[in-house]
Amino acid sequence: MTPSDRALYESKRVSVADLTARLDGVESLVTGLITGQARAVLRAIGPRDPARPLALYVGLLVEPYPCLRDPAVRVVSGFFGPIERMARAAGLGVEFLPSDFHGFERLTFALRPRAVAAPVSPPDDEGFCSFGLHAGAIFGPFLEAARDPTRLAIAEVNPHVPCVLGLPEFGGHRVHVRDLDVIVEDDTPLVTIPYAQPLAEERAIAGFVGELVEDGATLQFGIGGIPNAVAELLCEAEKGDFGVHSEMFADGIMRLHQAGKVVNRKGLHDGYSIATFAGGSERLYRWLDRNPNVRMLPVAAVNDPPQLARMRRFTAINAALGIDLHGQVVADAVNGRQYSGIGGHETFTMGGRQAPGGKSIICVRSTFTTAGERRSSIVAALPAGTVVTTPRHQVHYVVTEWGIAELEDRSDRARVDALIAVAHPDFRADLRKAWHEL
């Protein structure tokens, strides 16, 4: 940094105690999910006067922050993880925001929160901080808050945050110290996501998915064992010339790059793998640092069906918890209880169907176990109160460890036959009987 930029930085830097005092006058605060979460800022939220409540908008909480137990703090999460689920089980007032990831940015702009907080890298020689592992729905609203003298743009500077590059037309994924209102320093190691080793059923599913992925496909991966298994399979396959345009950048995508499989001739943002946030190992984060082959963009530029439809053989690969014989997909709630979030599930399903030569693939294990009893993940009809993540008319391919069901342009009866054929053999007769009874 230049001496003047250094002076600006120091003038805006506050202690945690000072930050707590500043936050006491804030009535609404937004921060990102998982690797985009300003953890020092959330820890600094002190006990609130009930007459001055705080609305806190977050997603995928990574710590059980003390403020979660404060009745004067209203916590609204757009994507549940273990912390949110435990908080709800404990009777705490954590609310769920039923919106897809694409919609979070629009909602945040409309909300105009008093404060927006984000973890960033230390300033570079020119005084710019990178938003690192997360652009998401925070990048645009953060810059808007920075331009508004009545609002606060709070930067949590962490030396562990890598410098991940952006594109100039989308703001470059960076902010200058002169545009920050408050700076708090934190050196907590970044949140990592353990690599989920695929189970036998997931490897079987990956084998069928691999049959559907074509040379030259532009790939989008969800999170978990199945996407990891697919990435491992594609690393070893003869196929290649892939592009990457994915909501999340995970270790599996890095491995595809290292295997020489990614070329990024997509028809949009050629030459770059695109994502809106990253989550994985420390090795991934080091690999992303100033990597010229990767660009991080705001969620509105990534999770946009018209843009997805422009890319060569866009192939979306996502997981689900269950599906009924109509083709209605359940991916974010279980028995009426919120489990995760909508994210980009429907968005990428739409994009895969609309792109030239594109495909949408929904992966689901054929069975699950609850209370010691094995049950079918494919059911004749969803129970009353079930929340549907992706509607039946968007579903293209459904893959289980027993095969591939193609639902696109299939009649209701043909869908039933296709889905029963990929259900676990032990449940097929019961599914057929239940369907006839319906």
C-alpha cells in the first residue's frame, strides 16, 4: 500500500470492543454463507436492548455465535446447516428464508441493510482487498453500502483469505481501502469442508452420471460424495475438453484442472472456470490464490438461467434427498423440517435443460435409513406438508445406483415406469401397487 492508503487503513481499523459498540446502533446486518461469513463481526455482536432489536441475515452458520441465544436478535438464514438445525431443535428463534441463491442478492438490495460485512484479504500494493472465497449475494450489496454514507461496509481482514480474481465487468471481486467504512482484523483459520469420500452407492451413481457427461460439456457440481465421485471418475476417463461454470468451487473441480480435463471453451467467459463461492480444503484455497484460470463472480452473474442456456452442453449435476413418481424433487427439507436450502438446485436444473446439448442430472440414493428402518427414497406420493425444491416439469434425468431415468418429455405414466425401474428392487412392487391405488 502507498503511505496514504496505509493511513486510510489505520484510520478505519477498530478493535473488537469498538466494533461491538458500533454494532449496537445497527438494526440490520447481512453477511455471507460459510466461507463468506464475517465470523469476527458475528462474534462481536453484544447483548441487545430489546427496544433496539437486530435483524441478522446469514446462511450456513459456521459457529454457534452467542447472539443466537439473544431474543433481541432475529436470525434469518437462507441456507440451513448443522448450527441452524441444532438452534431450532433447542427452541431458538432461527428463521428460514425460502429463496434461491440467485434471489438472495435481489432481496439484499431491496432490504438495504444498515450494515454489510464480509471477510477480505489484506490490501495489495495498490490498496485493493479481494473478497476471496465468496462473492455470492454479498459483493454487490457490500459495494452499495460502501457508497452510502448512512450505511456501513465492514471489512474483516484475514491474512488467510486468498486473493481470488474476478472480471472487470463484474467489479473485479475486490474493494479499495478508501471505500471501506470499518476494518476489523481477524486471523482465524478459514472454514474448511472435509472431502466426503464417496460411498459404494455413490460411486455406482457416478458411473451412470459419467455415461451422460459428454466431451466438451460445461460442468456444474453440487456438494457431497456424489459430485466428488463424479469428478474422480472424470479425472480418469478418456473424456475431456470440459468447461466449469458452477455455483460452488470444490476440491473435485481443482482435481479436474490438475488432471488436464478443463479447457473452458464454453461460449461464455471462455478461458476461465467460474464460480460464486468456494468451499473445501486448505489445499484448494492455496490453489485458488491468484490462479489465472479461475474467476469469482457475483451470484447474479453465475446462477442466471439465460446465461446458463448460452453455454456449450451445460451439464448440471446435483443431489436430492427424495423424489416422487410425478418427478417432484425434495432436496432441502425432511418431513417438513428445514434441512439445508434451495440454493441453485432449480436454477441449474433449468439451465441444463435449456442449454444447447445440455443436461440436468439429479442424483439420489435409492434408499435411506431412519430409526433403523430402510426406506425407499422414491415414493409414490409425497406426504402432506412436504416441501418441493424442484418441480416435476424441470426434471430431466434422475440417477440412482440402479440406473438412469430420463423424464424429459415423458408422460405421467412413462415417468412412473422410468422411476420405478431405478428404485431399489426391494421396493419396486410396493411402488407399483401404491401408484395403482392412487
